[in-house]
Amino acid sequence: MSICERATVVFLRDGEGRICLAQKKQDIHKANGEVLKKSNRWNGYGGKCEGKEFLATAVDELFFEAGVRANQSDLELVGRIHFFWPMNKSGHPDMDVCFFFLDRFIMTPVETAEMGPPRFFEGEEIPYQDMMPADCFFLPLFLKGEKLTGRVRFRKGNSPLFEIIDGNPTMV
């Protein structure tokens, strides 16, 4: 059985409904150290839970990666996605990620050692081609107000297959 890593991604939204993305400065790694994706991918803010709960991780990573403070109670869970890498033949995901929207936060996001300069995007401006490969499947649904639990299976070459499991994400 593979080890399932837990992580968070927070998408800040401004008063006009635009979402904030920044380019990751470091490569994204699997638990075994293998590079999953090279740096410079546009992304929300977040990281691996490393012994903490999803909400605590989201708030901590947001401050570390963007210099923004937030209350856990202001995080809106919009999705929970289970990711399966190509060699995974088990029924257990390799990664379990909770995605949040956050409309209320303190301070303006800034560039940090982890993330490049932040930029707010209108829905049609989002650079999906320069994001993580599966983001183009579920982020548009989140932006339309849908909430979901889903599954992404990567095939060889990191081509993703996306499946919605249900419309009720939970952190349990």
C-alpha cells in the first residue's frame, strides 16, 4: 500500500471574484523525493499537512507562502481530490488534497521564497496550460460554485483522467 500524503491548496479571491495565483519557485516532489512537477507552475497557496490538520495547514502555508493571515473559519472547502500516480495499482490515493477559497484575509499577498509575485486573474485569464495538469478539470467547476470530491488518475506521461465522485467534499 502506498503512503497517502495530505495537502492543501488555497485560492485567495478579491472583492471582484478574481483568484490569486503565483508561480511556485521550487519543484513539487512526491513522498519518495521524485520530482512530480518542475517549478514555475501557477498555483494557489498550500502544502503538505505534515502531521497537522487540513485547516491548520492551509492557514500556516498561506502565511508562509504569501504573507497573508487568515482565520480557519473563513476557509471555504470547495473540493477534495484524491490523486493516483501512474504506477499505483492500489485503491488508495497517493495524495489527498483539500482545496479552499478564501475571500477574507489580512494583508496583501506578496512574493516569498516559495512563491513568485502574486497575480489576480479573471476566470477566462487563468493560465491553465501553465498550472498543474489536472487543475483545468476541477478549478473551472469550483469557479462556477460547484463543490465536489473527485479522483485524478495520472497515466504514463502525466496525462490526467478526472472523475467526480460526489458533490459533497468533507475533511473527515
